[in-house]
Amino acid sequence: MSEPRVDKEFYDLKDWQLAAYCAAMSERMFPNFALFARLMEFGELAKMRQVLDGVWDHLNNSGAKMNFEVQLDNVEANMPDLDKFDMYGASPALDAIVALFSTLNTILSADAGEVLNVSNMSRESVATFIEMNADDQISDEELVRYINTHDLMLQEDDFHADIIDILQDDLPRREALSELRELAHNGGYSNLGICDGE
């Protein structure tokens, strides 16, 4: 597996920037949950979208109030149980909701370690997806090379680097958040290239 490209600069981010980083990761992974929730009629998709929108509103100081401690329970209730769903789609859906859960935790108590976990989880999700679609006859070494040079992984690495660039660019906070949200929305496509079609 490739090494996460996150360095000391990551730990120099301010509290709101850590939360924004996490929100961007969640936004980009969200279509994985949305598609799963729609296909399986699982969870509260509209509510989860509302919580993630509430995160962006909070970061923008828009005046909208959301009790994130209360929302932690709601988000946790939307985590698919992988023991009950034996299809692949449950795993990236779970990752997306875990990322949202971590985003709320980061707002409540900024922790660079938690954000780093979300960052690595997203990369792991991409790597697993690529591996699933790889030729099962190739060697471990070839598989690692295949994963690291795959378009989805290159896009993932670029996405992580772009978030850091935006956050370190001394932009006004609202402008930085607007750029981040648009980048993370990615035209409606997730880190796995999935679109929920809505």
C-alpha cells in the first residue's frame, strides 16, 4: 500500500482548517453513502446531507446553529453494519459516514490525529476499490505499482494536496471554504468515481 502523503504542515493547521479538511474529505466520499442508502433503502440520507451542509454553514459562520454533539448519535445510527451487508458497497458507505462522524468530532475537539485517520481511510478506500478491479494473477509488487499509478489514486493524492494548498493560501476564510467545497463536490463524483445519480 502506498504511504500517505501528509507531512508536518498538516499539523500546523488551525482548528477550523482541520475541520474544513475533514469536511472536504466527507464531501468527496458522500456519494458512496448516498448511492448505497438509495439502493438499499438504508438510513436517513436526507438527514446526513443536512448534517454535512450544517458543517459547512458552521465553518462559514453563517449563523445557522446545529448541535453537533446531538448529531453524533444520529450519524452513528447511519453507519452500515458490515456483518449485515455482504456487498462491497457497504464498506465505502461506512467510510463516508465514519468521515462525517470524525468531522463532527473535529469541530467539537480539534484533533489532527483524527483528521489524519480520515485522510488515510479515504486513500485506503480507493486502494481497496482499485485492488478489487485488478487482475488477480499479478504479483504483490505489481499490484502495489498498479494501485499507486492508477488514475483514481493519482486523483486522490492530488485532492489531498489541493486541500492543503487551499488552506495554506492565506485566502479569506469564506473564500477558502467555497473553493474547498467546490473541489470536494467534484462534479458529484466520489473518490471512487461513483455518482449517486441524483
